[in-house]
Amino acid sequence: MTNASKLLQFSLLILAAWLGMWGIGLGLIWFCIHLHGLTSLGQPYLQPLSPFFASDWKDTVLRLPLSKMRTRPAYLKTLQRRCA
């Protein structure tokens, strides 16, 4: 993890030295595109942010009360949609 962080910092530093603020912007866009393409165990890495399901945002930024969270996330594609 440390090596990956150092590589990311070094590449953003080179882009910033070469292109200035445009380089930082391009580097961050490239990083977001890279994260969008990653998968872990067959699921996209940025779920539920990347394939947008409005109903799945109940527990992403702010946690809603458990009474509001009665259905499972749509991206899981479970057989039973409702929680027990």
C-alpha cells in the first residue's frame, strides 16, 4: 500500500511540475477513471457510487435509521430484495 501511494504521489508531482494545475487535474481524472475500472470479487470498486442506484445511497454518505433501510442494495442482485 505504501509503494502504491508513493507511486501515485510521484506521478502527480511530475504532472504538476510539467503542466501545473492542469497536470493535477488530469492526474486526478486519470486516477478516478482507473478506480472506476477496478473490480474486487466481481463487483465494481466504487459501488454504489459508480453504477448509480439512488435507493442504495441510504448508507453511503449519511446513515439513515434502520427503519428506513428495509431493502438490500440493488447492485448485489440478491434473490430476496427485502431484509428479514
